[in-house]
Amino acid sequence: MDNEARTSGKFRRPTTRRLVQLYAALLHNAYLRGFIEGKIYEGKAKALCVPGLNCYSCPGAVGSCPLGSLQNALSSTGHRAGWYVLGILLLFGIVLGRTICGWLCPFGLIQELLHKIPTLKIRKSKVTRGLSRLKYVILAVFVIGLPLYYGLAKDLPYPAFCKFICPAGTAEGAVGHLANPANTSMFGMLGALFTNKWVILLVVFLACVLCYRAFCRFICPLGALYGLFNRFSIVGVKVDADRCTGCGTCVRHCGMDVKQVGDCECIQCGKCMDHCSQGAISLKAGKITLKGNDPAAAGEGSREPGHRKAKLIFRGIALAVLCFALVWFNFLDPSIRRTEPAAETVTVSDAPTGYEEGNRLADFTLTCYDGSTFHLADTRGKVVVINRWATWCTPCIEELPYFNDLYKAHPDDIAMIVIHPSMIVTDPEEYLESFSLAMPCATDGEGDPVKEIIGGTATLPQTVVLNRQGEVIYNSVSSVTPEELESLYTKASE
Amino acid sequence: MVYTNGKKTLLIVMTVCCILLTAVLAARAIGIYADGAARKAADPLADIYTAEEAARKLTHALPLIANSVIVLVFCLALKVKDPNADRPAKAEGRITPPKEPEHVKIVQAVIVAAAVLLIIAGICNGSALDVLIKGINICTECVGLG
Ligand code: SF4
Ligand code: SF4
Ligand code: SF4
């Protein structure tokens, strides 16, 4: 029986693998509220990396992307070694290897579904096998080399793969947010980078329609990394050398560019089991056979009442875990930082208190690193520029000098403050020393009150400009150029 | 599956639709960018992309999208499929049966132990917090927003 096309009458039943893939995709993205509200999950579970390629900026993601985390860890090598991410990747690799690709990765599932679109298909050949080496180059250059270089030489977080290539980030993170009507303001920040990544996403999707798992085979550095563990992984497809006759049927039927079952290109999907006349291939977890054509193994054995019962219990537990995750992440998780409306404050102007254009901001006071105090109410008559940035945000760091230049050009006419969120990875004060900034810098207070006052979200950088009357004339989450800043100053001065 | 000329034509049409759709959606985005960049050169405060412009350009692509969906429905209903897709690849001859590498158990134990130690070291040195902070904040550049 062909497992990938199991039919019962007219109804085409999904295979166990497909069900596991759907289950894993839902578990990776259990924060369903994020899709409705257009926000991301901000709870503590994000300290854990998920096994598959799933962007942590996806509105539904409840865990962090291992590839993004690895790049950021390498970028911050100058401050702190990223032992944690390395440990997690090692653990995933040695326990599951590329079983993650075949069974758990949400982006792998997306690619398989795209490949279901009936078109002429490109089959594997020497060319595709050659192309499959490309992912190792991408791993070396974009995931390891560039982030490490920028981190060590320039002290700049530089997730090069995320920034220039990752279609999962574009599809789940960028498009996931832009598609929500609550995020129309995000369109304002799109530019060349988005255009480039949008085109890459389209090309990757087209490639996946025409060619089985094109992204996994040719581009994905995470697959390349997990592939290195394939031979040693505890869970995986194993070949019984005593039964195998070396006929090569398995390799011929495999959609990936494998030379042998279980090599670094193999995603451990187990499809080849159905083609091996010798029953030599099985999916194992250590000594336990999870799936196989061996009559003594689970495939046949599962017909025994004992096995059936165990299977039923396992499915019940899996379902309970999913239900718990959905309820926990969407309703119960106490670590989710829910946005409270900013406290009503009495202002002297008629403009309502808020953070939209035309509003006046609620008052706040912050103590700056240089010991001075920034009190918003004391800035009347000046143009006010507030910038939210973070040490881990590349565009934030790149634009800091522009703010500094603007401040230095109009020191007596501008009240400026750059504010770091209260969660600290690297001490911002120490971090800023190398920038020699003239304007006041501060860390937001406990619970990020200023973030609430200026309508901040989890997205950085954010810039707010107030005119001399204290009214908001600009409030945007996006990078700014020196020209934009100068124009904003002119507009605010009028 | 009987592979008639009609089915073959549908398959080719579907392939062309996919390629065209990709090209059109990419061209639309490049078009928005080119127009927006020119606008921005004149007025630094102007946005390159706007939700309205994106919706307008997407609307232009709607006939092609609708057309592709109709062809797709036909293909699925008629179970049209590239007959070569499931055929085994030609190139491979006989293969050497893969052998389990030596000392697998030891390697597994060493790597698991190293991984656990690294995770503990990471929790102690704060790199686990790095992961959390990066995960709960959207870096616009990372996802390609800007
Ligand atoms: S190769 Fe990458 S994208 Fe493909 S399944 Fe594996 S981790 Fe996911
Ligand atoms: S199909 Fe079975 S017998 Fe043939 S080479 Fe593969 S594992 Fe060995
Ligand atoms: S060799 Fe078998 S298990 Fe590995 S990817 Fe190919 S079909 Fe799947």
C-alpha cells in the first residue's frame, strides 16, 4: 500500500506523516490570537527554540526559530557565547536529525502542499544533486560567517540569512503581519528589503511547486545542519544491512537528492519503505521500531491489540497536549505581557491624550544614563523626538547616528531621548559608549510605561516626533533616513 | 491514470499559470517600489508602499489568480498529474547498503551530554534570555519588513 496515497473508497485519507506534520505546525503556532490581533506571542515560552524552521515573528509562533536564534547568538559572541542555542541545536540534531524535516517542520509541510499543485515537475538529476550543495555554502556564509564577522568586528547584530534570504520569515513574519488589517501602518516601513525578500519568496514558492521540496534541498541551512547528524540520530530511518540487496530502488523512488537512505540529504520521511521489497527499511527510535515493513515491526505489529491500545493512548496524549497548548498560550499564560491602556492624564491642551497624530502624549519622566532627567512636560516649546531602540535590533543601531546628528545640529531646539526597552540583553549604557552620542539615552521603566504611552509594540525601531505644542506629528515603527529626520524637524518646527 | 492530450494541456496551462502568477506578483511589487522610491526622492516623508497601493495592484492580478484557481480546480477534479512525477529516477544503479557507523551509542551519549551541558551553561550565562528577548520583539529587518 502506498502510504502517501492511501485511499479508502473515494476519500483520500491523509497519511500518518501528514497528520503529524499538521499537528506539529499547529503546535509550533499555537498562539492563534496572534493571527486575529496581528501581534506576536510575548510569553516566556519563546525562550525555547522549536525544532523546525518557523519564524519567531509569525503571529502564531510560541517558540523561537532555531536558525534566527543561532545567527543572533553568533552575532553577540563578542559579549556572550551562545551556548544555549548551540546546545539546543545539538540536542535536536542528535535526537531527531532530519526527522524534523520530514515530520515536524512547518515550512517543510508548506513546501509539500505547494508541490501538490498539479504542474509539470522537475525531477531529480545530477543538476539538482549539485545544487543541493548550495545549502552548505549558505550555512557557512549567511548563518555563520556574516553574523560572526559583524558581531565580532562591528558589534552589530546581523542575521544575514533572515535579512536577505529566509522565505519563512517573509511568509510567516512579514506577510503574516501585513495581511492583518490591524497592521496597515506597517506598510509605511516597506522598501527595497521587502521587495527583495518578496521576490525571493515568490521564486522559492514557484520552485517548490515545480520541484519537490526545492527550498529544503537547495537552500535551507537548518536542514544542512540537521543533516550532519543524520547518521547518528537516535530517531531516524535505518536500513537493515543484512536484508538490503543494494538494488537502489529506495534511492530511485526518493524525491530528495540522497545517495543512500539515511544520508545527510534524507529527510527521514520513510516513503521509501513502501518501495523496498526486502522490508529492509524502518523508522526507529533507538531500538523501538516506529514504522516499517518488517512483519515483526510496528507496521504489522500494530494490528495486535496491545499495539493498537498503545497507539490509541499515544494519540490521546498528543491530542491532550495540543488542547492544553491552545488553551494555555491563548488564554492562561501569565507571562504574556498584555497591553494596558495608558493612564488618563490631564493635559492643558484641548488635544486628546494618546499617541496618534494630533494627540498629546501622556506625561512621563525617565532618568537618563548621564544622570539627567527627561520630563516630557518640561519640553514645551521645543521639537520633541523620541526613539525606541534596542541593542539587538540592527536597523535601530544603524539609525542612531542620524538622531545624534540631528540633535547636534539643533541642540537648543530639540528635546530628544532614545529609550531602550526594560528587558536587557547587553547593558545599553555600556553598549552606547562606543557611539559617543550627544543626546540623552535611558532605559524604559519596569513594565515599559513609555512604550505604552507612545503606543509601542514588539516591533522596533519606533520614532515619535512632537511639534512645539506637544502634539504628535509622526509616530512610526520603521527605520528613518537623515533626510526624513530633517523633514520631520522642519514640519514639527512650523 | 490515462494521460490524454486534454489532461496534458491542462497540466501545461497550470504550469504556465503558476509561472505567470509569480512573475506578475513580483513585477507588481517591483512596480510599487519603483514608483514609491521616486515619490520618496521628492518627499522624504512619503511612504514607498501603502496598503491602498498594494491592494490596488493586487486587484489587477485578480483575474490571473481567479483563472489559476479555476484551472487548479479542474486539474484536481480530473486528477491531472505529471505522470513522470512518481516515476523512479533513472540515474541510480545499484547502491552500497548503508552501514551503521561505529560506536554510534558512544557518539550519541557524548553529544547528548555535551548538549545538556551547553544548555545549562547557556541558561547560566544569559544566552537563554537573549533567545527570549529576540523572540518577543519583532526586528523589522529580520523578517524583511524594512
Ligand atoms: S530543510 Fe529546512 S525548511 Fe526543510 S524541512 Fe528541514 S528545517 Fe524545514
Ligand atoms: S530498496 Fe531495500 S533492498 Fe533495495 S537497496 Fe534499498 S534498502 Fe536495500
Ligand atoms: S531516503 Fe527514504 S526516508 Fe530518506 S528522504 Fe528519501 S524516501 Fe524519505
